[in-house]
Amino acid sequence: MKKLKASFKKHVLEFKRPSGTSRGVLEVKETYFITIQDGKKHGIGECGLLRGLSIDDREDYAEKLQWTCDNISLGREELYHNLIEFPSIQLGVETAFRSLNSENPYILFPSDFTKGDASIPINGLVWMGDETFMKQQISEKIKQGFNCIKMKIGAIDFTSEIELLKSIRKNFSAAEIELRVDANGAFKPKEALEKLKVLSDLDLHSIEQPIKQGQWQEMARLCEETPLPIALDEELIGIFTEEEKSKLLDTIKPQYIILKPSLIGGFKGSDTWIQLSEKQNAGWWITSALESNVGLNAIAQYTYTNKSNLPQGLGTGSLYTNNIDSPLEVINGALRYNPNTKWESLNYIL
């Protein structure tokens, strides 16, 4: 371990076009690559910080990254324990060590997926915007072969959003197109149940985070009374210990949880959530958190090994003008790894 050296580098990803959420419009997204060197071998990981959402969006973030690099000889397990309040760095470290110890630094979880023999079904993501823009995105996703569409709601008025969803249902049944909506906590607790009743008439699969996180009793009431399955998303952020995770699930009893490894403690943190949710008979799926293709690659390979039968949220690789070129491809609503396509040189990141 004494031979190990580590460094990090900031990279600002630029969106091809501004992407709207209920928390504002995103034009750029900063991320950090951590590289571990052992002699001539390199391992690379991505610390996918999401400003305004990540629990580790703190002033001392770069300082903690430097500490991690200075103490890389502690090893993966010891570092993971010391980084509990920095889940995105936990994931970067997990990924970088896996990369370092792999025959191919980009094949972290060898499987039929990485051989190019299997794919991961994913949802097509429709960003917030005006009605015309959202209609255009929906049309594009259907033409691209997606049979699961996730639409972010809460930015334009609720009536217009309902009309958009109705327009899809007029042409495609629930058997043809699965519809998910993501409110990102936009509903007020007092109005949420009525809105869920309206949405449930449209044969939706689920709604993500109808009210803001941290309102456990209100969310528990909604999950008990809802006519539409509820998936917790932001609710999982900042819940560090297994005891806290278990308490949250016991209290709220959600129908689904959504795992973003960069926000919830990497692969190890995701493993714990999966085990606890399955005890509760709650479903789950995995979503990227706007990482570059380096982070998306790691998350996709991990996702495939967990064998979920639901469409995943891994379609964010084409959002940026300056992403890292990779073998990841989206074809007919599924994510594939093309082993015949080469990665952009590590020198781009080092």
C-alpha cells in the first residue's frame, strides 16, 4: 500500500441545453475525478457532487478530497469509514480502487453487460420546461424506442402537466408506455393526496418524492393512503447509519426507493438500502445523478449485477458537450456497453 499515490482533478460538465428541475435550471455541473496510481497501474473514480442536493456540498469538499488523496494508503475500507459524511467521495474511492485492481480499468463488475451481450432497460427522461418543449421531448423519447418515460413535474402549472400526461395516454396504454413522474418535492403536504388521486387516473407506474424530504410522518401518511405508488428519492440523502435507514423505512413504508450511489454512500451504501428495502417488500431501482460517463459506467455495471427487473434511470450520458467518450450507448430504450468502442484516454483526466 505504501506505493500508492492519488490525486484529484475538477471537471466542469457543460449541458448541451439547459435542463430544468423544480430546484432550478442546470447549465453546468462540476464533478471530480480521483486517480490512484500503483507503479504503472492507474485506477479512476468519479466523485459526482451535485450542488444544492448532495449532503456533501460543503465548503471543505476539496479539502476532504485532498485528505483522501494524502491518506490513500489507508485502503478502501478504512477510507470508506472515514468518509461517511462524503458519499460522493466514498463512491469515487470505491470505483478508483476497483478500477486499479481490475485487469481493464473500466471493467469494474465483469458480466454479460460488459461483454456486450446484455443491456439494461432504462427510462427516457423528460426535463421540465414549457409545454411545447416537454411535448417535443416526449415525442423524441417514443421515437427512440423507450417504453418507459419519466417526466419531471412541478415547474409548469399542474393542469398543463396533467394534459401532457393525458396526451400520452390517449395514444399509448400503460402496457405500451410505462409512465413515471418525479415531483422533486414540489407538492405541499396538504394538497399532495388530492394531486396523487388525479395522477392515479392516468395509469402511472409511480411518483417520486411528492413532498419535500424530512417530513417523515406526512410522507408515511401519504404512502399509506396513496392510490399511486410512491418512490422515495431525496428522502434517502443524509441517512448515514444502517439503524437510521431501517428507521426511515419502518416509519414511512414506501412502495419504492430510488438509489443514487453518489448521494447515498456508493455501492456499499446502496447494498444496505437494497437489503433493508427487500425486507420491507419495497421495490427499488437505481439512478445516476448526472455523473460523467466515468461515474455512469461504474453505476451501470453495478446495477446490472443486482438484477432488478425494472427500468433504471441511467440515460444521462448524452447530456453534455464535453463528456468522456465511452463504450456506453443507448439503443431502443436500453443502455449497452459496446466492447468494440474505446474509452477516451485516461490522459484526459489525469
